[in-house]
Amino acid sequence: MRSGLLELKTRPIVTPCLLAGLRDTLDMAPSPLLAPLRAKLDADPPRTLPATLTLLQELCDEIDALPADGDAERQAWRVALARQCRAARDDLRFLTAALGPLDGMPALADLVGAAAGGERAAERIRRIERLAQRCAGQAEMDFAFLYDPARDLLAIGYNVSERRRDPGYYDLLASEARLASFILIARDLLPQEHWFSLGRQLTTHGGAIALLSWSGSMFEYLMPLLVMPTYEHTLLDWTYRAVVDRQIEYGRQRGVAWGVSESCYNATDAHGVFQYGAFGVPGLGFKRGLAEDLVVAPYASALALMVRPREACRNLQALAEMGYRGAYGLYEAIDFSPARMPRGKGGVLLRSYMAHHQGMSLLALAYLLLDRPMQRRFLSDPAFKAAELLLHERIPKVAAPLHPHAAEVDVARHPPEVAPALMRVFPSPDTPLPHVHLLSNGRYHVMVTHAGGGYSRWQDLAVTRWREDATCDGWGTFCYVRDAATGALWSTAYQPTRRVPDHGEAIFLQGRAEYRRRDEEIESHTEVAVSPEDDVEVRRVTLTNFASRSRTIELTSYAEIVLAPPNADLAHPAFSNLFVRSEILRDAQAILCTRRARAPGEAPPWMFHLMTTQGTPAGAASYETDRARFIGRGRSVAAPAAFEGSGALSGTEGATLDPIVAIRRGIVIEADTSANWHIVSGMAETRTAALALIAKYRDPSFAARAFDMAWSHSQLVLRQLQATEAEAQVYMELAGSVLYANPRHRADAGLLARNRLGQSGLWSFGISGDLPIVLLRIADVHRIARVREGLKAHAYWREKGLKTDLVILNEDFSGYRQILQEKILQLVAGGTEAHRVDRPGGIFPRCVDQLTEEQGMRTSVFQRSGRVYHRWTRVRDHP
């Protein structure tokens, strides 16, 4: 940077780059109206400063006189062109305002030497010299604290708090750190022996020789080339060419655009920020597992412009044609890794930009288009010029080249195979107990069963009514389907109508639940997800008409509203219902619900229920908020009175004795076509916030976005818990025994008969008995992995809104040392829920030898409210 600044003093203040830059900007806004501007810029360039000023002024005037362009992008580039012209004109006027007539294209130094009026140019030169001096000062750095003289290597970092170097070292020549090594040697801050202490392990591929790096990334190999020169037929030059050729071949083998380097990838932290990792090509790096990830970074192709310009340019053009370009250039990366690929996607585009990757791309373009200006400036430093011979290292004779991880190289010769999604599929609803699936964003929780029942909860409030009823499972949010012509009625899942479909199944995947069935030549596909962005659940219902005629199909949603703590609703549901009131928003096709405040200053939350349709409407939407009107006297949700006849729902709103939300909307579905409904329910702190969510999710794109984000959020939760998808499916299966009493996990009759303790018998353990209890019994220290899995299952359930008390009962009578107990406590302390020990909904490590015989019996029989809840759940090993 110092050399570049000093060049400004003697370089003409107007260079051909000025007009070339204006032409480039003009090319971004093609329009017949701009043809006169193009003609002026394509003409012979002005040879004097006054002529240049005249041209710039004419361009500014003509751009300002142009009418507005209806295309927003072209208009933005037109504004940028005007801004560019004015900036160049104003700067030239500023420097030459007080000067007389000037011939040719003077430099700043020439303006200073003018007879009069060169003070502004002189001030510009003084400013340049100050900046250059600052650059020189900032380049003076002490690396001694990172240098290990015993190894002649630089440590990767320094731990300031512990005042020690990191144990890792930059020990390879094929590393971005060689730039720092060269500079330090050139400035006599490190001995030359350091350069020759860097590893030079070589590999061959297709007859080409290349240095091995750590991760085989383009960044490691080519980043120093952005500023350092290279020389033909040297070791580094051959490496550059071999590496780029191997990257091109690797992209061809994997069936994707080439260019792999360290970049962001399809994983986010709790704040939604993309994670960053080092990715490379197998066979070029020592790092294991390079074939497991496939992340293409466009800036890697930009770096390759310095080595293989034609191939790199074609690859960049291909990336742009594939839609990987945004308003500010090519996006950060495209993740093709099978492990992070959402179902049905061919690649995940990371729509973000990283400033240093964009900066490297610009330097690579300057290398190619401006004849290596940074390299010329680099060698203008006498110290760097003196050390130039280090870069002339010849190619050694290779006796035994290395081929690290050859098996991975063989695997990577083929396109990535998309890993099958881990799922649970239930072809029949007839099971002894409901199978459950938990969906959550950490605040809003949904539980669904394979038959279609379940609940919705927000924080500690029940949004919809639910009861533990393993036999009927008739509680939840339901969708009824009716053929308007025949009156045939069924539901999108087995519940609530319990009609057996021609074909049906429930599918539980990470982040969503799906129900598929076929009735009356209508195929329904229902997807359920919780948005990580907002406290809403989205049900997307797609109905496909396989009949030879058009059909008018009505979809009706239904849910009983609570908006109170689950225990309060369980204790007195009729009293709880009295405080709920509803409001129908017909223009928005939504229903708002809230509870009346029971004390001054109380601000009850608001619930909304929304239905949107994509298809040909058949009549206006209708609404219902009174369960008595919807169900009818002596009926049930299996056959409500609301479907007697063909009339609309009553439209009752306000305070009702038994509040529900129900919306009905019909659509005409032509033969062999599909129609879509989005049913969105959610919670908000205020009415205004609820209305904002309604307005947002009336746009189907936001509802569809919830499904993609739900998958990403579920992957984030698994990474935070260090759990796999297979383990998560096991935890979900076990959750069914937590929510529904399982006879298989009940103590035997003799033990139940001898138990004399009630719920209060748990209090001496610090357990309230108000939450489901999971008992994990362990007696062998060699089976400590089960405790680890139990802790992960407990944390996973909590993330999904299912609170349990995990009791870890140590049945090892090992005497004084208590080795097993120590290991249990270590696992608890090192886990994500160490702060929840001996707290409600937390972890309770207990030793059996500290219990009386009666208490020991009590640990196998947990009784709550006069009912037996034996939650003995063994956390299985990995399937």
C-alpha cells in the first residue's frame, strides 16, 4: 500500500482507467437512451486536462437529462454512473481551479511545480506522504513472541491470558503464512533457516508435481500470489498450476462447478450466522475427511484467474448463469455436502458476502487486467527485492511422492450421493400407543402424533387443548376435507374423522411432520413445521385431483383454544374458557384470540389463526369460534354438525363458552392439478405484533420459507447437542413414552401393591412430581455411555418444549471410592444442562445406597394425582 500511495505523486492525475471504469459502469445499464454516452466514451480519449473536464461535464449533463428508467437495477447503475462522473469532475476541478492553462496530462508533482495555484496539489502530496508513513509504521511488527527458535517455525497463535504460544505451528511452505515468513526474513526479523524449515512434502497427480498443504484449499496456495511475484519453472509456479488443474478435475468428478476453499457453509449458530470452515481437495491436503464436504466458493475461481485465466473466467460465467450472483457479485458459497443438503435440493446457496473474499477477488482481477500492479509494488521495496531469490526455488527430484488418504481420493472421483433422509414412517394409525414428533423453535412448541393429534404450546402456555388419551388421541389442530358436490368428509390425517384412507402414511423428519393419504380420488399431502423466525406453526396442505373432472373441495381448520397454563386448563377447563374472546378479521382471512385481563396492568398475549389459499376460490371464507355450534349437541369432532348441509360457518365471534378457531375455504381443483392451503397459527405479545405476523404470513412465500428454515434450525440444535439425526429419531421415539403412559414401562403388580407412598414421597429427593420423570438406572461403570445419551435426550426434549425430570439412579455398590458416581457427575457438569442439576425440569443424580428400602421401591413407581406413571426409559445405544 505504501508503494501504491507513492506512485500517485508521479502518475498522471487522469489515466486511461478513468474512462474504462465509466464504460464498465455504462455496460451494466444497457439502454438505447445511453447510446450517445457510449459514443463519447468510445471515441478517442482526450489528450489534455481541459478536454477531459469538458467531456466529464458533458457526460454529467446528458445523464441528468435522461428520463427515469422503469427498471430498478438499470436505474441504480445509471445513478452510479452519474455519481462516478461527478466525483471525477469535482476532484479535477478541485486540483486545478487556481491554475492557469495546462497542456497534456500533468501529475500531482507537475501541478505543484506550476507557477501559481499548486497549493492544493501540494497538500494532496503531503497527505499521501503521511499515509505512506503510517503504512510503513504499521508494517513494523514484532513476531518474536510467535517464533520458536528450536523449531525455526512460527506458532499459529498466542494465548494472551495464559501467556504462552499455541501448540500448533505453520510448518508447510504451501500455506498462506509463507507471505508473513518471506516478509519477516526480508526484514531480518527471522533467519533464512526459517524458510527452509517449512515442509516441502510433494505429491503428484496426472504427472504434475505440487506441494502438499494442510487442507488443500485454494486460499492456502494462492492468497500469497495476490501480492508476491511468481517465476516460471519454479517449485511454487508448478504448484500453482497443478493445484488449479486438480481443482478443475475435482469439480468435474463431483459434477459441480469447481473452486474449493475455506468459506462459509450451510450451518448457522444460534444467531443465524453462517459458520466458517476450511474445505479443500482430497489428495492435496493432509487433513482427513476432505471428501465428506463439498462447498464451492466463487472467490476460489477468482483466485485462479492468476494461474488459469481462461478456465477461471468460464467457471465464473457458469456460476453466474446458474443464478449464484447477487446485487454485489457472486455469493459467498454453494454447499453441496450431502450431510447438510435439505431434502429435494441440489445445493444450498449461501446468500452472503465476506469482505475479505471480495477484496481478494478484486486483487486477482487487478493481477490479470492491470499487469500485476501489486507484485510490482511489492518488489519496489528494496528489502523484498533483496530476498527475491527465495522465490526462485527449483523443482526437486521426487523420489517418493506422498499420496495422503488415497481412499478418500478414490471416493471423491464420483458425484456426491445425497444421503437418504432419516425418517420414521408409519403406514397405519393402529398402534398400541401414539408415536409422537416434536417441533419447536425454542419458544413455540408443537407435538403431533402419527394419527394427527397433538398440541401447540407457547412458552408455558397451552395454545390448544390436549389430554393424555392414548386410546382416542382426539385432541389437536385438525383439517377437514369435504367434497362440496357429494358431501364426502374426511381429514388430512387419520384424526379426527378416523376414516380409513385408500392409502395413507405419516412421516416424521427433522424439522417437519408429513401426512399423506388418498380419498375419493383426492390425494392430500400435509406438512407441519414451526418457524425459527417467528412464534408460528405452519400447516401446508396440498390437494391433488386425480379424477377426470373438476372438483370443488372445502378445507376447514379446527382447534380448541386455551391460552392458559396446561395445569390450569386441566383443573377447570370450563372456568378457563370464560376468559377467552375472539375476533374475526375477514379482510385478512384470520381470527384473533386473547384472554381478558384478570388484574390491572396485565397484558395477555394474542393468538392468531390464518388461512391462505393458492387456487381458484369457490365462495368466500367462513369462520367459527364457538365449539358448541361447530360440533353440535351429542356429536364429536369425528362428525361435527358444521358439515351437515352445504352452508357456511356461522361467523360467531366474541366471548363464547367453549372457544375454538375454525376457518373454511373452498377451491375448485381441475383434473390432474393441485391446490394449496397454508394454515398458520401463532402467538404474539401484543395485538399489533399479531397483526404484523398475519400480514407477513398472508404472503405464501414466508409460509414456505418456514419449512426450509425449520430444517436448518433442527440441524443447528443437533450440532449444539452433538447429536446425530439417528439419535434424534431415537429420542423422539422415547418421547412417546414420556407423553403417554406405556404399560411396558410400568412396574410389576407386586411392586405396585407394596408401594405406600404418594407424590409427596418424591419430595425428599428434591423432585416435585409435577413433570414426567425419566428414570435411568445404571450399575456398571462400563455402560457410562448410556448416561451420556440420557443427558443428550433430556436436553433435546427440553429444546423441543418437553420438560422432564431426569433421575439418574446409581445402583453400583462400590463402597468408598464411588467411581461410577464421580463419572456421572463429571458428565453432568460437562454437559449443556449443568446449571439444571436438582432443579425442576432438570437432572437429579442419586445413589441407591443412600435410599431406604421404601424409598428404593418408590424410585420404581412414580405416582401422580392417584395415577401410576412409571417412566423407566432406557436410552439405547446408537442404532
